[in-house]
Amino acid sequence: MRKSKWTEAQMVAMLREHEQGRKVADICREHGVSQPTFYQWKAKYSGLDANQLKEFKELKAKYARLEKMYTEAQMDRQVLKEIIEGKL
């Protein structure tokens, strides 16, 4: 997937400008963003500030690690179960 040229903090800052009353068209023109992209960001990041966004990303990464650990543990459990039952 292509990396965005805007950081998430910049995206949140643009959304905050809109919350303060600026028109979407003006913000998009100033920053060189298409309106559909702006609305996608709004759906994804609306209501977050930079600190909350950072926490969200950290939690998401932690969840992915835990999910991977759980999956590996389940696979190990399945192999051990098959060994005990004499299938391997």
C-alpha cells in the first residue's frame, strides 16, 4: 500500500480546521487534498487529537502482537493434542 504524504497528525490538524468552521473545499484546495480523501480521513480520524491517535496506533500494534501470539499458541496446542491422540 502506498504511504501517504501526510502524517496522521497533519490529517487530524486539517480535520480540526474543518471543526472550527472552515469549508472543506477551502481546506482541500489549500493543502492539495481531494474532497473524497478528506471525507475518508474524517470517517477514520474524526474526534481524535494527536495524543489519542498515537495511543490508538500503539494499542492496535499491541493487539496485533497478542493476536499473533494467541494464534501460535493455538497451533502448538493443536499439534500437541494430535501427538497425544497418536495421529502424528
